[in-house]
Amino acid sequence: MQAAHGAGFRSIVLSAIWEPGAPATATLPPLRRAVKAAVANDIAPVLFVYQLSSNTPLDQPARTAFADFAATLAQKLPDVRTVIVGNEPNLNLFWLPQFGPEGSDVAASAYEQLLAETYDSLKKVDSGIEVVGGALAPRGSDDPNASRQTHSPTQFILDLGRAYRASGRDRPLMDAFSLHVYGEGPRVPPTLRHPHTTSLGIADYPKLVQLLGRAFDGTAQPGSKLPVLYAEYGVETRVPPAKIAAYTGHEVITPVDPATQARYYADAIALARRQPTVEGIDIFHVVDENRLEGLQRGVRYADGTPKQSLEAVRRASLRP
């Protein structure tokens, strides 16, 4: 948390992975320590509650158990004022099935039910908790015959809106919408737009607002005016020879140099600042993972020393 504070981070996302039958109390000790450390360093703790696809909560008992898990954590962690519900439900890694037998989007309709129930449970704990929905991956195929079952964020948002309208619900599903805005690769700048595809990045903000409006405007759920959180963004860097001793394994992609990461992070923050309904952008991670097969997106190397991006992020985050 001190490392995050030193980089100018104002919030930190803490994961809580739900599994059937696992009590929330088992997850609490490390979360309590993390929340306490965040608050002590003037960082807002954000709770991220999700599951893997093998534990997708598809029936009513499972949805209730998931919602109760999230509500219990929120009740026991009163310093948490924001809860993100679900992680990339448009990807088969976190949500199955994606398609029905006839090729329809069953993931969006099932996620709508989970989000609605979890929203209501969290609001019973504290009406002031910000419930964030979506957390969508930036790309997907929308092809029920593909070997990997995924939906694009464009299609998923529209299908989520259709499911909400069909439900007849007269209350919102969420207080903010989350999108993960990774580029197609480390060399792709955050300024790249996708006007002719179903992908969404930071530069596609006008398209995102239009999609949210099409999905929800005219209902009890705000759409085009819904706050937006870019809950994950990151750019992987090469590890210089002087730092390689802090890492293990072998790189599996082609990362960028530290100066490019610094520039992309500053550009991403600057872009987000100019987008009226965007309330934040989260960089994933603070410190590199030490496995080179993992993620080297941090503003610090695995040994804790700063990259060029740390000062770039700190300056950008402190700008009014």
C-alpha cells in the first residue's frame, strides 16, 4: 500500500473469489489487513467479488449464496465503499455457458440476474455502497461455433440491456459500469479507436456511452449518464538485465520498453480525465509479478524499485 501511495494511486482493488459453500468469514482475515493498510495510506479500498467459470452461479440458490457472500464482506469491511460484481462475464474463463443451444447470449441474461440480486443485497447493508457492474473484457468473438466461447463488450452491453428490460425490474442494476481497456497487445497505444469493430478501448468512450444509452436509457437504470470505471488497464514491459535476478521463467509475449509504458500510462490517464462520466482508471498491477509468464505491468519492478512509469503516473494522477 505504501508503494501504491508513492505512485499516486488513490484506490486499490482487492479480490474476493466466491466458491460454492465457502463462507465469507474464511476470506476476511487477509482482506481486513489489506483494507486497514489501504486506509492508513489514504487509499480507497475497492472490493472485487467474482468467480471462475467452473463455479458460475446459474440457479437461484447459487445467486443468493454469491450475493450473501458479497454482502457479508461489505458488512464486515465498512471502509469499503465500492464493490465490483463479477469479472469479465463475457469470457468463458469466468462465465459459462456463454451461448445457448440456438446460439443466443445466455451469459448476459444470467449475469443480469446475479447483478440484480447482488445489488439489492449490498444496498441492504448500506445504501451508500457504490455497486459496479460489467467489468467486461475489451474483446470477444460473438461466435457460438468458436473454439473459445466469448462475447464482445458491444454485444454483451446490448444483451444485458435487453435482459434488464425483459425482467420488468423497477430498480437499477448498478451505480457504475466497469470496462477493462487493455490493448490488443503491449504495443497498442490507448489512443487507438475501434470504429469498425465490436472491441472497446479508452479511446472508444463515445461509442461506449452510446451503447449504454441504447441498452438502458428510458428505464430505471441510468445508461448514457452512468458513471464509468476503467477497472483494469496495463502495458507489459521488458525486464532490463540489471533486474532479471528478481524474475523467474521465460517471457511469452513481446513487451515494450519502460519509456513506452510510461507514455501509454500518462496518455491513458489524460484520455480518461477528458471523458465526463469516467470516474477512474485502475492500473493492473502496482508491482510486477515475478514470473515472466505472468504480468509485468506494474509501475515497479518485482524487486520493488520504480520504473519510469511510476513518476509519469504520479504526475498524471495528481493533476487537477
